[in-house]
Amino acid sequence: MAIGYLGPEGTFTHAAARELRPGADLVALTTQAQAIALVEDGSIEGAVVPVDNTVNGVVLPTWDALLGTTASRIVADTLVPVTFNAYALTGDVVPEVVVSHPHALAQCARYVSSLGVPSRAASSTAEACASLAPGEVAIAAPVCAELYPVATIATKVEDGAGAITQFGVVSRDDVRPTTDRWTTVFAALPERNAPGSLAALLTPLASLGCNLENIVARPLRGSVDYVFLLFVTDLDQDREASALDSLRAQCSGLSVLGRLAAAKHSRPDGASGIPARLAPVRS
Ligand SMILES: O=C(O)C(=O)Cc1ccccc1
């Protein structure tokens, strides 16, 4: 059966899909929500989707789509370095609009603003190349120069070198990582919205020796409550079972949205990634 990915050919997701599922029948789709829905209803075997990146953080549409499923989860992942080129139909383009996937536009904000023209979101970087019109500049992967009839007008247009995107395979099969340790992403709905509820949920994780690496609150539609996505690292089978037990005791709803095993991101610019506003509070 097929593996879906955010297409068309030449997206960063396509590169990740080839690495994660070599030789698979890859099917180009238009959004990660569509891809995840097709996995959930059994129309395709799996889907490759972006889950996190070093510039924008967790990819919310992916996790929100997973929250809308009951049987699907992330079962494998990889880290892909991303670098962007700018393309037009001809080398002498006078730019009128710059087009790309919102992540690409965000990661190339300085170049986009240097063009001094409006930007427009495309469903993917490669789609921006595939549908390029006169006066448009597309931002996409270097491989798009070989796949589409475009002229390269600038290379390495990202704001900071070393950006990495983490991609995952969504599947209905409950495949466990083959590594010793991994990160489990729990979706946790605390039993009460009251002082100390979140602390009560999280404190036992520390006693188990699990590291809460990231926490993301997503609004629970139709209420004032939040569901918390907990990225808990350093887990193995036993620790994950203990973490599940301790969370279950404090939650009215709990699920595993995925397990991530690829090596953790290294901060590309070292300490320079810290915003000046967060200058050290102690000298
Ligand atoms: O549009 C693409 O090529 C994608 O795969 C999504 C994306 C965009 C920018 C950085 C990483 C992933």
C-alpha cells in the first residue's frame, strides 16, 4: 500500500519520505491533514509529515490533525537539514510576489523582505515552483532546479544556516522504536482546570527521571480548557509505562500521539539562538 507525502515531487517532505520509506509507492498529497486522514481511514498505509523544526518549533497542523484521529500515531522519524533557493521563470524577473510554503517564507524572512514585494502561501515549496507565473519568485529546495523549468535567481536564502526539520511517519500500526531510548509525545487533558493541576500532572514525571523537553498547549474546541502535548524524552518501555500510569491518574483524557527516536536537534547557533530580551538574569 501507498505512503502519502506533502507533494509534489521535490518538497522537503518528499526527501524525508524517500529516506524513511525507501522503495515505497509514494503518493503526493496536498496537506498533512489530508495525508493523516487517509492513514486514519485505511486508504493508505502511512504518511510522512513534518513534526518539528529548529526555526518555528512544533508543526501545529500535524499535531492538531493527529489529535483528531483515534488510531494513527507517529512511528518513525528523521531529521532533514533544509536550505532554500529562490527561483523564477527567467533570470531577469522583476519580482511582484514571492510564493512558498509558510515555513519556508518564515525561514527566509530577511530575503523575502529584501525583495520588497508581498508574499503568498503555497501548499508546498515544490508546488510554488510547479505553478510559477511571470513576476513570481518561488522559494524551494535546491533539487527543484532539476525538477521544474525554473531559473535559479539566488541560493541559500535562509536567515540562518543549519536549520533542521524533523519528519515523522504516521501509521495505524503500533510499531515501537528500535532505539534504546526515545521521546514519547503524550496528549494529556488534566482532570481539573484548577490551581496546581498541571504541576500535579508533571511533577511525577521528574521523579521517574523523565525529561519534559517541550510542552505545547492546544485549545480544546468549544471550551476554555487546553490539551497539553508533552514531549517526554529518555523513555524506554518500562519508563513509558510508568509515565502513562502516573499521567492517567491525573487526566480525564490521555493518548500517545507518537514516538520520536531521531537524535535531538543541536542548537545551530549555540548561545546566539537566545533572544537578547532573555539576556542572563544573573551575572
Ligand atoms: O513545502 C515543503 O517542501 C515541505 O515539505 C514543508 C516544509 C517547508 C519548509 C521547511 C520544511 C518543510
